[in-house]
Amino acid sequence: MNYTKGTGELKNWIVSENEFNSNNLGKCEAIMCLGNGYMGVRSATEEVYLNETRDHFVSGTFNKFDENEVTELPNIPDFTKLNITLDGERLDLEKGELKNYSRDLNLKTGVITREFNWTFKGKEYHFISRRFVSLKELNLMAMEVEITPLNMDSAVVISSGIDGQVTNSGAQHFHEGEKRIYNKKFIEMISTTTTMKIDFVQMTTHALKKDGVEVEIAPDLNMDRRKVSVEYKVDLKKGEKLTFEKLCTVNTTRDLAHAGKELKNIRTFSLNQLENLSKIGFQTLLNESAKEWDKKWQEIDIKISSKEEFDQLAIRFAQYHLIVMTPSHDSRMGVGAKGLSGEGYKGHSFWDTELFIMPFFTYTMPEVAKSLAKYRFETLGGARKKAEDNGYSGAMFPWESAWKDDGEVTPVWGAVDIVTGKATKIWSGFIEQHITCDVAYALWQYYMVTKDEEFMENYGFEILFDTAIFWASRLEWNEEKKEYHINNVIGPDEYKEHVNNNAFTNYMANWNLNLAIEYYEKLKNEKPELFNRLNEKLNLDLNLNIWMDKVTKIYLPQPREIDGVIPQDDTYLSKEIIDLTKYKNQDHVGSMFKDYSLDQVNEIQVSKQADIMVLFYLLENRFSTDIKRANWNYYEPKTLHDSSLSLSTHCVLASDMNDKEMAYDLFRRASEIDLGPNMKTSDHGVHAASLGGIWQCIVNGFAGVRMLGGDLRIDPKLPENWNEVKFPLNWHGVNLTVEVTKNTLIVIRNSKNRTEVKFTVFGKEYVLDKKIEIKY
């Protein structure tokens, strides 16, 4: 991999692969994934290889293979594969001689370019391909291939179409449907998911040019089981360039644009759509998409002056993927833990969305954050059902969510137990319950940053109250200690199952209940009509008494007098301590499970990821710096960071404690999860939470931006090798530009509205007019 290829205007915009290796296909397939939030396409090569993974997903189209399977995003029929033969020889880079190979993802325009010279049996060809998913036309993916024989005339044959012989790791999600080729030009495949009965209308068309002049060539037509294609045969003279363009569209009966439409109408729409797009042509469509990307980058771009150029590329890579993976067009859909770049975690949404992805959008693109917050309202029915099924009241959000009506979709069985040889039971869907307060926190944070009253009145307050109702019902009275406990849970540290009184869970449940009490009083006094509506629906008067009675009696683990360490749970500090050096220095996450089973790990003082540290991040004002440092010193050496979301949390906390060297090291490690030299880390898809976390490292960590109790704080702590960082920030509907240097903070108002913007810098309050410059 090469991360320094971009020059001039493209400096720190190019992610490049400079060597082809068919054993390492997954890396670039995932990190060069293309998308627009509606769909995502894994960037497999045009030609076929044994170890490839061709994935194309459409957001929100979840399906079960059968009743015994877990719902997942189905891998839809493939457009990207081309069968190319050159003088009777199939293009195969594992054979022959390969020179000048490169595959580049341009983050600025969302385009992949692939180029090489291939020589086989003395015949040399120059090959260039380009591919993009349109940011303007959500239903469109397009690709272009240029082939030039360099030292002889050549007969080129290209077979292209739609291939439905794809699966999700063997699970076939589609009934075979109708196939058709219109006028030997427009290819159609209809597919219907097996259980949810979502219809997909996929269409494609081609255009061919010789030396830039379009040529009409009658193709051969082919249909097979789950496949439909056309085959073009073209004779090229030495030095003559063939350009092969392919436009592809996807429409489904789940699309908002097609709600209530009959399939025949969607087919007609799709055909007309593709006909119109084909008149525009590949290059113009690419230019239009690139213009949309330019608008997006003007809105979100972060500029870093660092001794390490990689840092600038890393944040752009993260922001690029946050855009392509997020279904901002439809609030019925969440963000998958692997985005739309791979089958990992089946496209399900976790707490990753609320705590690691949403903050980027909340502070930068609040309309997208609003859509993600509304998604949780859409799933409220499933949350209430989960609470009821488990004997509780209120809303108990699923650990893994898919379609808005699916409820809990966490698989029950996972990886092998090395001791028993059986599949390990996944308890997260049953007892990892902190996600309920994570959802509440994220929408409250959105409200505090944006002051979006409309969202709260229609969606947010109901969630805040209903989650508090759940926690009140979840608390368990301990008669001996005269306090409420939360027993038998998994906290953020998933290496500790069936624990009692996980500190993060208890503190956040306490926070959730206190917030509900606060808004009960506020709405009753200031918005009586809204209060009455919610009171009638949720019986707030009765629940207030329950909240008031219980909230002060919740057990909140306190720092030990001897060292200031807060017990992560009731038993963590009494478990066995072993030398973790081997696992802290591991090349691959999860290496501990080559030596221990999960049950054994459960009895050792070792953590998968940040737990207490997340608590310090979210409820910052409740803990002193000394307490944070004491717990950092105790827990960080025992934390393996086996979850990709862990490093960014530790980075922000290290910044808070003014440990700039440690903070920067953690930022780099987080950045290299997908972009680093390890060619296997991203095989199942990019790490969505970590990518959101990279933004948090910079804005919440190095720049010190934080929402505390509804107020804005900016306490910068730039890494030593950074000279400056400049980024956009939205606060209370005002677009700001924040510039941080070694000793200066500049905040600029870009919006014309006169909403007051107040913030503190190292304890001193400032009020922004148009621009303010602060020395610190």
C-alpha cells in the first residue's frame, strides 16, 4: 500500500495499491469500497480470482435465508465482474508479466482508477479502469475499462451483465426471478428476497468506443441460471484503444421513492432511468458525482498541518467512509458495524452508531445525525417488545439492530471454544444492555449541540422517558445493602460476562433516570401540551415517583481509598492477574483465544476494550483528573484493544490528561486499523466505529471540543508534531470554523444568523461575534 502517491491538489487524497497479490484481495476490496449511503459496492477487480469477495449491498434490505438464520443485508446480484479474453487468453494477473500496476482510490472524487501493463505469450496490453458509485444519482454505479494492445493487433472479447450466482458466505437470499434484454442493449434482472419479499430491479447497459469514437456492435445474448449477459467481440489494431462503459442501476420495493408502487411500475421507472442516464454518458455522470463530492468536502474537510503527512490522509479516509456507509436518505436504516464494505456483523447496527459515528454528524452534518437518531425511534417498537419479552417495562434497545421492525437480531452462536470444541454462545443480545442508555445519551447530545426542539418533541423525549422506564424496571433491590443493583450484564468490556454492577452500566442508568426527571419537570412547566400527550402515553406521573424513589438508591461503584481505582464490576478486581505482554504486543486481535477459552478469560483481569474509560469520556464532569489517571494506570495495561473502537476512546482520555505522546500514538494506531500495513485486518469490511473514532481523536481529543451539560468547551492539546488543525463545527445551528495552533485558538462564525455562541477555553468564558482569537 502507498499513502503518499497524491501530489499537487491531490496531495493526501489518494489511497493506492502498488502491487497485485491475489492472496491479499480483501484489503483493497474493503478500504476502497464505493458507496453513497443507499448502496455500497466492495471493490473487487474486474477479472475473477479464487480469493475474491464480491459484495454489493443496498441499505435496509435485510432478509433471513431461512427461519433458523439471522437477518442480514443480502449480497445482491453482481455487476462488477467482466470476463475479458485477449486473443483467446483470459485476463489473469496471476499469469504472465505485470508492470506498472496501481489501483488508486481518490477520496476527493469517490473514483477508483486501476492501471497496468500485462504481457502474456509475448503480447502486451495496457489496461485502465475507472469505477464510481454516484453521490448524485443514488441508484447508479458506473464503470469504464480501456484496453489497448501495444505490440500487435488483437481480438478482444468482453462478456458483461448481471450475475445472481452470489451468496452471503453460502447463504442465497434471492428467489430466481425474471431476466430480460431490451433491444440487445438494456439488461434487466428481477430478484426477490426469500422471506421479506423485497423486489430488486437491477439494470445495466453498455457503450463501446474505439479511440474515443462510439461504435455499434451487435452483442451475443446469454441467459443462464441466475445470470444474464451480453458478449462483445471487437477487433483492435495495434495501438488502438477500446473503451468499454457500463452503467448499472438498482431500485427496490423498499425504496422510499417506490413506496406503494407495483413492481411493473418500478420496472418501467428503472428502464426509463437507465435510458436517460445512458444518454448522459459515463464521463458526465462521473463529473456530476465529483461535483457532489466537492460540495461535501467543502462542508466537512479537516485540514491538518503535521510532520506526518499520513495524518491528513487518515482523517479524510475516515470521513470518506463515514459518508459512503451512512444511509442519510432514509431514517428507517442504521449504519452497519462494517458499513457497506463487507459481510462482517451482517450489516447490523450496534452502539457504534451512537457513541462513535453520530458525533461526527452531530457536530458537522446535523441533518444526517437527526436521521440516525430517528432510526432509533423507528425501532422503538422492537425495543419495547424486547423489554416485555424479558419481563421489563419501557424500551430495551436491541444489542444488534437491522430493519426497523426486526427487534433483537444478535446471533446466538459464535466462534469455537478451544476447550470444548463447541460454538461459543453469544450473550450480548441477552445481557449487554448498556446500549439503551447509549441511545439516550446520543440523542441528548444531539439535542444539546443542535437545539433541535422539533426532533425532541416528536421523537427524542419519548425515547428518553421510555429508556428511563426500562432502567427503573431493570433495577434489582439488594435488601442487605439497601440499594439497587444491576446484575447479570455485560458491560462495554465484553471479556467479562454475567457480571454484577458494571460501573459503566450503573452510572449511565443513573444518568438516564436523572435526565428523565429533569425533563419531566421542564416539559410540565414549559410545554404542558407536549407533556400531557407523553404523560397519557407513558404514564409519566406514576413513573416519576418510581424514578425519584430509585435513582438515589442505585449503587454507583466508588474509587478505592487505597489507589482511587473504581471497580469495573463486583468481581473484576479480585480476578487473577497474569502477564499480558504477549497479547498487548499481538499482531492480530483476539490472539488470547488461542491460549484461553472465553470462560477462562472471564476469570482474568484483562479487558477487551475501553469500559471505565468510556464512562470518563461521557460523564466527564463527574470524575476528577486524579481519579481518571489512577484508573488509566490500572486498566489500560490490562486492556488489549481487541475492539477497534477502544483506541479512540483511550486517545481522547489521554488528551484530557495532557499525555500528548500517548494520545498521538493511540490516534495513529486507530488510523492504521484499516490503513496500516496489515493486509488482513479489513477482509470482512472496514471498521466503522474506529473511523468515527478517528474524528473524535482530532476534534474531541486534540482540539478539546466537548459538550458538557449543554455548554461548549474547547480546550486544545495539539500533539507535539502538529502545527495546526482547522475544522468545521456546527453549534446551535451556527456553522463555525475552528483553527487550533500550538498556542492560539481562532473561532469564526460563518452563518448569518445571530444565535449567541458561548464557549469556555480552559475555564474562561467567551462570547463569539464574527471572529475571536484566543491565546492560551
